[in-house]
Amino acid sequence: MEYQAQFLGQPTPWNKGKLVGQKAPLRVSEIWAIRVRLEIYRRVRDLALFNLAIDSKLRGCDLVQLRVNDVCQGGHIAARAIVMQQKTKRPVQFELTAGTRKSLGEWISAAGLRHGDFLFPSRISESPHISTRQYARIVHQWFDEIGLDPTAYSTHTMRRTKPTLIYRRTKNLRAVQLLLGHTRLESTVRYLGIEVDDALEMAEQTDA
């Protein structure tokens, strides 16, 4: 069939032979395995990037374009931030935990970043900030270093991790929907990979 498709001028499907679908979120133990490793080796930028990716729940395209003033208020790292999502053109708010604020402060100081600078500038002169491709390489390095299967995880793992943990602890779909900036509850259901019947039951309980 593949030979026939090529003969007829049809391209081979991009996902042929590849594992596709939802990427697995990180477990708490895996989060700490990466975090401790980055702390031990004093990889200040990576630690700030990792912590912010987990807390913000942003898509890679939004994360790499964050500026210092997106997370800072009056010279201090804010407890909450709000950004406009490129895909949906809707604002989404996220929290910055104490550990994330600390790592961001250390990175901003070490890199000498100013108020309007990109949080994660690129080392390539043609790009003002790290690209989504660079971000993907960094993320896969983290996963590889703690022995995770690279085909089962991706940058989307970073976005899915905290919402999945929140849902497992609270079963509150509406809260997760707001945190992800989804307009429809059905999108959150598919995103978390939970059964529709269970989701509807949880939603009814949440609205009560």
C-alpha cells in the first residue's frame, strides 16, 4: 500500500509508524526527579523554565514568548499572571507558586534581564527568544535524563501535568476548564482523557 501511494504521487502519512495521541502527564515523583536534578546541577534557566511550564499550563508557543513584565509587578515576581493565548485569542490566568517565583527571580537576576525582555532569550541571534523547537529539545532532554520514554512525552506533557493532578485530587472539571482557558467543557473532557459519562456526572455534582 505504501508503494502504491508513492506510485500514485500520494505522500506517506506523517504519523505512519509513530505513536500519536495524548501525551502522558508527569507524575509527582517525576516532577521532583527533574526539579532536583536541575537544582543540583545549578541549571538556573532550565529550572525556571520547567517550574513556569508546570505552573502556567501554557502551550509552548505562548510560554516561549513570555516577557519579564508578564510575571513581574513592581520589581517582584507576582503570585498570579495573565496572558493572551495565541490560539484562542482569549486571556488565561495562572498562579506562580513560591518555588516558581524563587527560580524565576534567580534566573532573571543571573541573566540580567530587564522589564521588557523576553524571559527566555535565544542564544541564536536571529531569534529574540527560544523557539518552540528549542523548547521541545530542552524538554526531551529533561525526560531523557530521568529515563522516560521520549515517544510517550512531549512539550504538551508540561501543559497537561498540573491540570491532570488537580482533576485527580478534586474531580472539579469546571476548575480545570478555567485553568486551561477552554471555552467548552467537552474540550476539557477530551483533554484529560476521561470518560464522558463520568465527566458529565462530575460536572453535575460541581454545578450543584
